[in-house]
Amino acid sequence: MALSQAANYIEKALGHGDNANTEQNMTNPERDRQKYADPSGEKMKALVWMGKNEVQVVECPKPRIIEDRDVILKVTGSTICGSDLHLLHGSVVEMQKGDILGHEFCGKIDSMGPGVKNHQIGERVVASFQIACGECMYCQKKQSSQCERTNSNTIENAMYGGRTAGMFGYSHFTGGFAGGQAEYVRVPYGDVNLLHLPDDVPDEKGLYLSDVLSTSWNCVVDTGVKEGDVVAVWGAGPIGQMAAEMSFIRGAKRVILIDGGAAAWRLDFCKSKNSKIETLDFTNLPRGTSVTARLKEMEHGGPDVALECVAGEYAKGWAHYFEILLGAETDTSEILNEMITSVKNFGRCGVTGVYVGFTNHFNIGSLMERGIRLIGNGQAPVHLYWEELLKMIQDGTIDPYVMLTHRIPVEEMDILYKKFDQRADNIQKVFVSTKFSDPPATGAPQLTSYK
């Protein structure tokens, strides 16, 4: 469906135009956008989920302030994340047709409620991908990803034995908040969930404090990478690439990056950015040779640390493929088992890739008998790290440009989703611009159009 057609669909669903649907026929996201629309009547472009494997750019109402601590942000930069593909594929429960996607974004403050005292109109800020209240037991420890007050979803509470924080653009399983792959976004608790971007940090670098940098750093730090470690990283996407870079920052002596298939090109890309990275293409292994066997050939006893930066929805073998297809499990245990059997005895395995529910055929015997530490890195507590990481960007310790390959307009995000899902056009990390964005910063990619 073309942009104009999709926009017309939303207009009718919102009760505008000819042959408009009644409110009873609207989805909840559409009703909410009408109910909480800005009184100015201004419209914005946004990327919405329209069903499994279908997203569209539509025109819909600009949001307004609802609570005293809300901030309305003009989005100047957003991006696509590997975890967005889990939403695209319908792997994350509680998606609703019409949900605005996007959990990584930065922008300029357009308006704010009277409870926001630490920001000002026009200020450049980056948003945390999770929504924290700033006051509960976890927020007081800056464990923002586990906020007790911003996600009332009962299904998550029952499945996990506790809730995580609300998240932008990441289904009603995590609170149902509209995301930032749009021209405007409402940021609840804006006094807590926005970080000031100084003039020496352009949007093309500051944007990634919202998720990928914090998530990669948490993966490395939480799993305990230390001086002299040998680290294996599963997945050469942006998270895996930055986890590799950050492992060296933490003192690792060797980092082995693992990927293959349609994403094998990413191994060469990452090595071109850092020649110290070693690579392992699992699709080019000799017949009968496993990833575990190859890693133990490369390092006596295997690596000290294994970092999972892929996710649980990508089955490599037929058994898991059909079990996921039939709903017998939500996530495959194949990579987890490779990690467990690959590391040295008493090794550490960190899980950062998204796992939603339950898995089969898990090698718990090796975990127990060999003293392996399996660490769920969870959704990274952004607030715990982002000030430290901002300083590391400023002093050059971290350079987000090493993963940045493309800049595209928000109007073409539906095309971007398809290309990113196909691992096409050598897309690693993207900066998505809007009508509010500044011109590309020095060293950042120029605008690319797919139309």
C-alpha cells in the first residue's frame, strides 16, 4: 500500500474522510491517537505495524501532553534495531495493528508538562528506550529496565514472575507505548528518561545511547569480561560488533566474532573496522565440524566468555524450526547450547539477544557439571550507563560511526525494514532522519533514498 493509501486508511479509521469507520471498528492504537491528539490538529508521519511481516508509513495525529511529567519530542533521529525484526515477524506477543514502532530515538523538546523542571524547550536530548519512573526500588538503583511502575501488562507478570519496565514501540507486552520511528513522540517521565546531548556530540552519535551502546556495554560488563579474557561473540550485527569493540576496551586479549549465512558479510565489515577481531563463519565449516569444535581448536579449552547477541527466534536445525512453527517452543536453544559447550569449564555465558518465552532441548547437564555461569543480561539498564558512555563518546574511547552505514528518511522506513530483514545492501546501523533533523554531521553518511 502506498503512503497516501495507508494514510487514507488511518484517516478513515480515525473517523475522518468519506465512509469513515465507526470508533468500534478502530484498533486500540488508532483510538488512543485520536483521543490524545494534539489540539492543533497537526499530523505526523509514523511507521506502524500492520500485521505479521507488514509495516507501513502512515500519517496520523501528533500526540499531546497527557501527564505533568510528559515531554513531546520532535524526533531528529531514530533507527532500526535487530529486535524490531522480532516485532515485524510477530515473535513478540501482544502486538496490535496500528502500533507505532521504534525504541531508539533522539530529538529536540517541542513542549513539556509543568512537572519537568530539568529541561527546556528546544533542548537536544536522547531518550532511554525503556520508560522509568525514577522513584521505585529499581529506579533508585538506576536499574531503569526493571521499573515497577511503567508496565501494567499482566501476561508478562504471569510469564516471568515479575514485570519489566515499559518500553517505547515494543508491543503491549511492555506497556503499549507509541514508539519513536515517527516525527513526534510523547515521552512519559521526560524529566527522567531524556539525557541532554552536548554540542560536541552530534545526533548521529548521541542517538545510540538510547539502546545499542548501553545494551552492548551491559552485555560485556554484566558478563564480567576482564583483562586477558578470550571472548566469543555470537552475532555480527550492531550489538555484536559493539560488544566486540567493548570487550577490547575491557581488556580482552582475543575476540572471536561468529556469524554466517545471509549475514556473513558482516564478519568482513566488522573486521574492516577493527583488524584485531577474529571471525568464524559457521556456514563455511567443514562437514561434521561444529562451532564448539572450531572454537576449541582456536583456543585451548575454548573461550573464557561467550556473548549471545542474536536472539532466540532463528532456528538453525529442522527440529527447532518445526517446534517454533508449531508453537511447541518460542525460542531455540541452539546458540545457548553452543555457548555452554564452547566455553572453558567455569566459563561465563551472557544472553543479550531477545528471548521471549520458553525453549526445548536445553543442555542443563553441561551447565551444572562444568560450572558454567549463565547470565541473563536482560534489557540493559540504560540509566546506569548512559552518562558514562556519553563521556566515552566525547573522549573518543567509543566511536558509534564504526557501525553506522546508512542515512535514510523516515518516509522510507517500510522499505528499510524489508532490506534490514534480508540483510541486504550491507546495512549495519542506520540513522533515520526527519524534517526536523540537522544536516549530516562530519563523518556521518549522507542521505540515501530507496525511491
